Amino acid sequence: MRHTTRLRSATKIRGAAAKEARLHLDHTSKMYIHPPLSGVAIFACLWTLAQPSNFTTSEASFLKWGPYRPNLYFGVRPQVPRTLLMGLMWANAKDQNTITHTLRDTCEQDDGMGGYGWTQYDARSGGRQILHDEGNGIDITTDFVKSLQDGDSWAVRVAGVPKAVASSTLHTAIIFHLALEGTEDERAKTLTCQHGDQVLGTGHRVVAVCNGSDPALGAFRLQALDYNQNKIVKGLAVNSVRVAEDHIWQAKSVFLGKVKATKGDGTQFQDNPGEENMHFLQAIFEGAFTIEFSYSLSATQPLKPDYLDTRIKEDPLAFAGRVDVVFPRTAPWDSHQYAEFTESLLSNLLGGLGFFYGDSKLDASYAQEYEETSLDFWDRVAGAMSRATIATTKPSSLLSFTPSRPFFPRGFLWDEGFHLLPIIEWDLDLAIAAVQSWLSLMDDDGWIGREQILGPEARSKVPDQFQVQYPHYANPPTISLLFPIILSKITGSSPYTGKPSRYQSSPDEASKLLTGLYPLLHRHYAWFRRTQAGNFSAYTRPEGVITGEGYRWRGRTPTHTLTSGLDDYPRANPPHPGELHIDALAWVAASAKALQEMALHLGEEGDAIMYGKQVDETLHNLDVLHWDPAEKAYCDATIDQNGKYERVCRLGYISLMPLLLGLVDGNHSHLPSMLDLLSNPDKLWSPFGIRSLSASDANYGKDEDYWRGAVWINLNVLATLQLSKLGTQAGPEQARALTPCIQSTKSRDRDCAQHDHSGQGRRSRAFTGWTSCLLLLMSLETGSTENSEYLRSSRTALLVVVAVIILGLVIYFRRRAMSFLNHVPGIVLKKRLDSRKPAYQEIINLDELE
Ligand SMILES: *[C@@H]1O[C@H](CO)[C@@H](O)[C@H](O)[C@H]1NC(C)=O
Ligand SMILES: *[C@@H]1O[C@H](CO)[C@@H](O)[C@H](O)[C@H]1NC(C)=O
Ligand SMILES: *[C@@H]1O[C@H](CO)[C@@H](O)[C@H](O)[C@H]1NC(C)=O
Ligand SMILES: *[C@@H]1O[C@H](CO)[C@@H](O)[C@H](O)[C@H]1NC(C)=O
């Protein structure tokens, strides 16, 4: 089905001109290099990481409960493994056949939803999600409200309003499901649902009560509240069923199975309340309706409807106020339309926070081929992989933001570093909880799996052949790079206006945190250096090189280097075991810098000296190994047919890596060349930001075309942040750093705007999660206190860069209302790809959206 849509979309492209006139959106990237297999217990024993995270930070706090099942339209769970899982489904209840085809549960691309997303949401207090269900002719709003008094009470108010076009006699089924995991082996876990008949004075009636107990949760209660105004045509039915543990997450198929087996009109199934491990509370409403589901501990009172009324009225105002403080929008972003946009970006990033628990698939064979030393290493690797026994790890848990709810509702290592950039500003302790959770996944060697596909629910979204993780695969260590920022917030050396942080307020907590995490960061860093080391013994290296500081991504094929994060970015072809990758070295240099700062802060002077030396040596080698004087650019390097060292220059993001990662200061001798490259419209500069690959490169726009020209938001944000930093440092390039393309943008300024208005060829891709990095740009201090005309015009030009990216999104955003972040093929869209089959592309005609 999904496939059909893709094909249909693809046929919309006709000719280059048509292509130009359309917004070109690709979905997903990142690879799935890891296929899944079945597990073998022996290997699992060798597998030491994967312990459930023991960090209790968020468990003990107001972060405990949340919509942490971002793969569902609305799914709630606590940050606790093996626990109570809940969710909301709905359908057009005309008849059994209609229910079967219109039941909404997991976020799907092709199920007729018109768009959905959080208009306002904060992880500590809750928020509002709006779901435009075109197919079912109804708009549904979920107001999720957490108690501000205790971390254990919350309620969700679900309101449905038939769309104007739909008849007011529309029948909509609302099905709230809840299930308790682990009842089979833990007798202390129980869950019972009953009808209720308590009439509240407020015009509400308790129509169902579920109570239960769980050692990790205590004795709890969930009740359903009907509103007097509702017209219930059927129900509320309480269906209690016993399902196998591995079916618990499959609420939709369990429900449909039962409905199909039901006689009569088959729109509900038999009312049979009782004690079981899974329960469905279902009602069929005519027309508009409001119903509430409220969770609390048995010992406390559930949240009252009038409390919800107040919160639903006041929270959005408070939220908007907070957003303005934390992400102040400087001109020209200070108007109202950008306020909504900003709130929605942040809310959808936060609403994508998930808690995951489960086992994963691992190739722990450590096959000799994985060292990739032979000339045809990728073929041998493929052979070894096909022979390897795949282990199932012990279950682990992860708290992570997700790149995209319908496509990638799970954790990705290098994405997470970008997700956390704005989160650090908004809620430092939440960002730290995610960092801790990721680092707790590290094995004894220092490896962290790049893509966390934990448990069968997560695996259900990933093709088998891409589920396995390989412990010789790295990923850019974006999380290490967050530490200088986290440090600066904790110590107060950079401004922090987000949620109160216990690390900021307690030096003790901060010191415990940092001393706990530092060894993990070091272990991961050392692992990266060891496993991705370039070969300095067998191949010639340029004169003056410092032996050892040069790196090579493992996991290459002739067409892909998925582990680098830049998937199909062109590299030396054929691959060579003597190759050295500029970006890999730049990531090591940047990590060394981050760790040096940590070590200095912690008073680890010996370590600081060691990292300092590594910083110097990596920076030295960046120039010796990777600077190509002829191309005037940083390039990869390989060994040519005569055994000579040869640079392979494919100008693009990798040529800018030292700049993007903050390794270049204002006096750097290669900065002018990097700025030339970046601002050259024939190379990297496009009206929509910096291209991933030079337009003059032979591979530009070729094949899958993910990192071969497309403008990626995350790296554009890094570029903008670094350039604006350079613009504040004294140096010969100070002014120009602020104007990544002053010459070109000045003249193109109007063109850019026209482009935006005429909807001409805009190609910007990234990931829904990454898109939220834009928050950092809108709050970027671009206002000038300088008098220099040059500087002022520089800043104007910088604004143009930012403007181009943001404007494009805003225009799109307004057309799609809330939908853009989660539903649509969004703007973004980093693709995940199969190294063999090209991933699909979705082409959206801008005119069709209007
Ligand atoms: C984490 O918790 C589990 C279960 O409570 C326990 O067995 C394990 O030893 C703990 N690990 C650490 C590192 O504290
Ligand atoms: C749930 O309610 C039922 C019926 O009211 C009661 O028998 C049972 O003990 C309760 N269970 C818990 C865990 O409170
Ligand atoms: C370097 O390459 C040689 C020749 O293929 C190989 O024998 C050696 O193991 C490699 N060393 C490393 C550290 O990869
Ligand atoms: C660049 O050099 C100038 C002159 O030597 C110096 O004043 C300035 O601080 C340097 N800037 C940086 C960023 O190192």
C-alpha cells in the first residue's frame, strides 16, 4: 500500500521543469544496515551492555508518565520497563467492515489522516495534540494534562468534532486500550476493569473503572468519564481479554480480531469486564463528543474535570510565554506567525520523546572480515554477515527523541545529538536524562548501537534485513559534543532560561553526574579511535604526518558509508583499506576537544593534557592528511593503484567538517577557502542553504541522491551557529564569516523571496526531529550593535541564510497547519536507505497543497 503511494507520487515528476517547480521531498534515510535475526542465547550471554537503565532521574519525577509511545497517535506509558501500556484508537463505526478499514492506532503514512501534531506540549505538564482525520471526517483533539502536584496523576480529554462536510450523525468509535505487561510471571501484577456508575455533580459520569497493582507503579486506577452532552449510541463496553505477552503491543490487531469474531453488526465486541491483562473501553458516539480518561494512584483522587478545564485554558499561555523566553525570536522572526511555528516545532520535538524497552538483534560474531583489511573487504564482509549467527540481546531501555513518528519512531544515535541541542535550552535535566539513557547502552568496549530497535514493537517497523546491529560500526559521536554545552549551562557560563535544573542548583548533583558520565564518554571515545583507526603501518602517508591520528569509517561499500551518517556521499571508489576519511578525523578532533574541557572541569589534569595533545595532533593531521592544496579543500584520501597516497576531493559537507565542528578559528589559514567554497553558487551555495555536495561534482544529484546535493537542516544549523560565532571573534575573516555568501546572497536576496512565493524548486531535506534545530537559529543574536556598515550588511546576509531555511518551512507549515511535522512526508526527511535498493522519494506538488 505504502509502495503504491510512492509510485504514484513518483509519477508526478515529469521532466526537469516540472521537477523544478515542485517541492521535492524524500523520506528517510539512514540506513538500515542491520538486519535482524533470531537470537541465540549463548551470544546473548556475551552481551553485557543492554541492562535496563538504572538512572532514576526521570522515573522519580514529573517525567515519569507521558505520551512515550510516539509511534501511536496517542499512546501513554511510564518510563518503566514491562509496565502498563495505554493508547487511544478510533474509527468510523458505520459497520464492521468500515471499522476494520478506518481504525487508527499507529502513526501511518497512508491511512487517510490529513495531518496531526502537537500544537503545544511540554514533557513535564502535558499539552494538546490535534489530529485531522480526513478519511473519517472528524477532527480529534487530545488534551493530555499532568498533575502539577504529583508525578503520578494525569488525564487525557479526547474531543471529537465531525468536519463540516461530514454529517452530524457520524458514528465514531473511541477505543481506549490498556494492558499490563508481565502478569504471567509476576503475581503482584493485576489489572481489572469494571463498569462504573458514579455520577459526578459536574455533569459527568464515571462509566468505567480499571484498577490494578504493579510493584513499580503501586496500586493505581484508571477511569473513563462520560460527558452529559454526549450521545452514546453504543457502549460504553468494557472488554477484558487475556492475550499472549507478545501481542500486548498489537492493540489494533487484537481488537479487530475480536470484533471480527463478534456476531450482530460487529461494531463492538462482547462486554465482558473482569481481571485480564488487556482491556478495551469502547463507546460509539454520534456527532461531536468529549470523553476523559484519567489515571492516578488508588490512594489519591483523580484529576477533576474542572481542573482540566483550567489547565487546558492556562497551559498554552504559559507555554507560549516560556517559549518566548527560552527561544526569543529576533527580528524578522518576532511576529505572531513565527510564534506558532516555534511552539509547534518544539512541541513536536518533545512529543516525539519515547521510552523504549526490549531486546535487540546483534551480530556478535566479531568476524575477522569485519576488520576490513583486504582490498575487496566489502565483499568479504557481506559474506561473513550472511554466515553470522545473530544474537538476541538482553532487554535494555532507552529514553530518546525520535526523528519521525510515522517513519522512525525509535532512537538513532547521531540524530539524538541534534535533537538535544534545543532540548538543552528548554529542559536541561530532560536532555541529560536522554544523554544518560543513551550512554547506559554502551557495552564494555565502548560501543553504542547506532540504531536502537528495541523489542518487537520497534522491530515491526523495520525490515528484517536491517534490524541487526554490528559492534564494529560507529556513528558520528554527536552526544559527546553536547558536553561542553551542558557544562556551560550547569556552571552558568552560558545563559540558561529553561526549566529549573537540579544539576544547576546543586553542585553536588552536578559533580555526581559529571564524574559518572566522564568515564563513559572516555570509553566511547577510546572505542571510536581504536575501531575506526586508519592503517598507518601498511600504507604511505604524507610527510610530516603524526602516526595514528587518521580514521576510517568501517562499514563502507562502493556506494555507501552509512556509518558516517552521510549515507551515499561519494567517497573513494573502489573503497580501499588504506583510506582515510576527513569527517571521521574531524569528529575525533571535536570529541577530543569536548573531553579535554570535561577533564579540565573535573580537575583530571593528566587526562586534560592527553586530550590536549590529541587535539593538537588531530588538527595537525587534518591539514597534513586531508588538506588538498590544489583543490584548496579538505578531502578524503585513499591509496592509488601505484600505492601512492591520493586525496579524493568530492567537495561538500565533508570539506566543511572542520568548520562545522568548531575546529577552525578566525585566523585559520584555510578559512577563506572554506568560505569561498560555501558561498560559491556553482558549488555549495544554494538559495535554500548549503548543499551537501557541490553542484559541480560529477555525482551531484545522482542515484539515491540523499547526500548528493540536498540541503540538510541539521548541518546548515551547525554551519550557521559556527559562522555566527566566528563573526564575533576578531580575525581577518570576521566579517565574511558572518556572511556565508555575502556576494551571492546580496544579489539573490530578492530571488530567494520570489522563489518562496512562486513555490519554485525548493529542495530541503532533513528529519522532522532535526528540523527543530531551527529553534536555535531564530533565537540567534543577529541584531547588531556594531556601527560598521560592513558588519551590518554581513549580518543581513546571515539572516538571509537563516531566512531562506525558515521561510520555506513556515510557508509549508502554514499550508499544512499542524500537520507538517509528523504527517507529511515533511520537509525534511532524512532518508534511510537500503544500500542496494534506492529508497523511495515522495514528490509533493506545492500547488496541490494549496
Ligand atoms: C540495575 O538494576 C538492576 C535491576 O534492579 C540490577 O540487577 C543491576 O545490578 C543494576 N545495575 C547497576 C549498574 O546498578
Ligand atoms: C479492584 O477492584 C476490585 C473490585 O472493586 C477489587 O476486588 C480489587 O481488589 C481491586 N484491585 C486492586 C488491585 O485494588
Ligand atoms: C594494515 O594493513 C595491513 C595490510 O593489509 C594489515 O596486515 C594490518 O593488519 C592492517 N593494520 C591495521 C591496524 O588495520
Ligand atoms: C587573530 O589574530 C589577531 C592578530 O594577531 C588577533 O588579535 C586575534 O585575537 C586572532 N583571532 C583569533 C580568533 O585567534
